[in-house]
Amino acid sequence: MLDIANLHATVADKPILNGVSLHVPAGEIHAIMGPNGSGKSTLAYVLAGRPGYEVTEGSASFEGQDLLAMEPHERAAAGLFLGFQYPVEIPGISYLQFLRESLNAQRRSRGDAQLSGGEFIKLAREQAGLLGMDAEMLKRPVNVGFSGGEKKRAEMVQMGIMQPKFAVLDETDSGLDIDALKAVGAGINRIMRASGKGALLITHYQRLLDYVEPDRVHVLSRGEIVRSGGPELARELESEGYAEAAA
Amino acid sequence: MTAPFPSHKQEEWRYADLDALKPVWEQFAEPLTVTVGAGEELEEIWLPVAGEVQLRRVQLALGSGAKARIFALNNAPVYGRIELEVSLGEGAEFELFGANIGAGLSTNEIVATVKHLGAGGRSRQVIRSVLGGKGVGSYLGRIEVAHGAQKTDAEQSVKAMLLDRGATANCKPELEIFADDVKCAHGATVGELDPMQLFYAESRGMDPATARAVLLEGFVMGLWDSASHPDAICDAAREALRRLV
């Protein structure tokens, strides 16, 4: 479903990714772990198409389409979702309006009918409820005044509303207390565990993986994948640290 | 008798498009006078009207304890000018929420003189400009606090967003204070859209034009939050912004 081959990328002319190769088949959830500065977030941003993240070599395709040739909004319409490590605040725009515009833009480009205001509010309430988030919060400006945990929960509500085919979740577990972690884990399983879907969880810690069992775990170090294994690899990393495992 | 035609040497006409103004000057030469009596309230919404040149000149007198709230959208295709001269009696309150939205070669300006004549008056002016192409958007705001107008509380908040390199924002707050116990705050910023907000919106599926329009809406729409019937001005502002991106 997601195929990355020998991907090199620079940020401000500094090489960050140095030949990442990764294959995530449909129906699987993979985890990428690694120390700070190993290139995890850069990989997420490159996949989503953030300006300033230059691919200098290699390829990335999504369901056979050249991901790197697509604009960020085209990637979203194709079914790719990025859960941000630091969700962005947008004063003056309510979450409801922001998400309705987003979803309808995706639907337009796929040739699907637009959702009316009423239909959208029903969908948003339902998804907020499933994530244990007060739907009233969606009337507030995007992420403004939200705590770290609320922002991450809101990212999952967005994912539930968008129903992407593939999610790249960049440290969605950071800043969460135990209850929020459980809710987010359950949300990932509910929304992304399906035969035609896939996900890449980027995380520092084992703890999210206690709730979302990955099919494969990869270790990223200095911009390359240095080890891959089953779920037991995450537990090994947790007990031994990255220095050992990546050696 | 027609008032003399203004010149750029007059501070309050410094950024005006006088060539555009000349042919229509006679119909606008005299400002409209509006009086709000003691303890009375006025709320007005000023929408753009038809025509390439749109001029609104108003003298507004607020009696003791009177309140006036103006919501204004300035969006003329060639030259738009909203000119207000407000006098506040004791304890009067005046609020102006105004937007300049302009593109092409247009000039849109809000020129306000607020005179605090009595004690305990409050004035608040919030101006947002969104300018594209070679559009010019200006705010000239003069606050005069008369001798004896103690406890005056005056605020000016002016922010402009420039979408293209050729666009210009002018902002000139001016204070003339003859009382010693007053509060006069003003702030002004000129900026561009935040690249991270744009990427966030695009990553959720908005094409770049929609993302820009939505972010600009957020920048402007907060102005109309306290209007009793904001629908018409919201719709007009939204339409003006969509034309711009």
C-alpha cells in the first residue's frame, strides 16, 4: 500500500533521511521507533508533502501512485492522513468549519457529493463522542486553548471524520495521560484496523503499542532503517534502549 | 456651497485616490450628520455599495452615556473611503469594527477621528485589512482627548495581511491628549499567512486557494462576532475574500 524506496531528504540543505526503504502492505500497522533527531518527523512530513522538505533521491508511492508528485491536498484526497506531533492553532476558524471545508474539498476532488451543514455536524458529534471528546469543543477555534492531550484527541476525531485509507501518526501518544492514551489507541484500532487500510505509527515509546499491536516495528537511526522485526522488537527497545538495538 | 476639493497635503487625505474621487466629489462633499441622544444606542452595518468609487463620510455625535457600534466593510474596486468623525460626551461608548479588503489597483481606507469630549468615555477601533495585487489599504486614526475628559479609555487595534508583494498597508494612529488620567492603547501589525497553518489546512484536503481563503476568513470574521445580525456582512466579506485568493 505504501512503498518507500531509498528515500533521501534534506531540510534547509541538511540531509536528514539517508535512504529509507519501507513497505507497508494493506491491512497492516507498522511502527517506526527511534531516538530524537533520527528523522522520524521528517519522514512523516515528507510523506505529507510539507514545503521545505526536499526529496533528493528515491521514491514513495501510495497504492501505486507517485506520492511525491502530488500536492499535500491531493495526497489527502487520495486517502493519506498525517496526525501532527504539534497540531497547529488557527484562531478565528471553528473546528467544525475547518473540518467541513476539508472534508468537502476531499469529496469534491473525488467526485463525491458535498455534506450539508446538518449532515456534517452529525458526523462530527458522533466521532467526537467515540473519542470521548465534548462535541462543544468543536465550536471553538481550531486547537486554540486546547491542552496537549486535547489536541491529540482532536487529531483522532479528525481522522475519524476523514476516514483515510492510510494514516501516518507522528507521536500521537506524546503528551497523553493514561485515559487519553487508551482512548487514542482504541480510536486508531477502530478507524485504521481494516483490510484495505494501513498505518504508520511514529513513536518513542512502547506504551502506545500496548494498545495498538503493530504488525512490524522498524528502528530509524540517522535517517536510515537499521532494524526491523515483529512486535517483540518494541519491547526489546524499551528494555535495552536505542543505542543497543541500533548498534 | 461645495467644500473645497481635498489635497494630498492634508494628512487625512494623504493616501486617498484623488483622481478617482474628483468626478464624484460634489455628491459627497458634505458629511452626513448622525446624532445619538443621551443614553440611546445605535448599531449600524455598512456594506459596500455599487460603484467603482465608494465614499462614506459621517459625523457622529454621541450624547452622555450614548452607545454606537459600527461594523464596516470597505471593498471598493477602485477607491473606497470610510470617514468618521465621532464626538463622545460623558460616559459615551463608541466601537468601530472595520475591514479593508482590496485587490488590483484599488485603494481602500478608513479614516477616523474620535474626540473624547467628556469624562469616562470609551472608544474601541478594530481594523483588519487583507490586500492583494497592488491594492492599498489604510487606516488613519486620530484620537483627541479633551481637557477634562478624564478616565477616557481608547483602544486601536490594526492588523493587515499582505497577499502579494505589490500590496501596501498604511497605518497611522495619532493621539492628542489634554487630560492626565487616560488610557490610550494602540497596536499595529502587518504580516503574511502563516506557512504552518497553510500546510495544516492543505494536509486536511483543502486546495491552496481554499486554505488561503479559510485562513483569511478567520483573520477577518472575528470582527463581526458582536453584531446583532452579522449574516449580510459575513457573506459580503467572505465573497470579497474568495475573489482575492
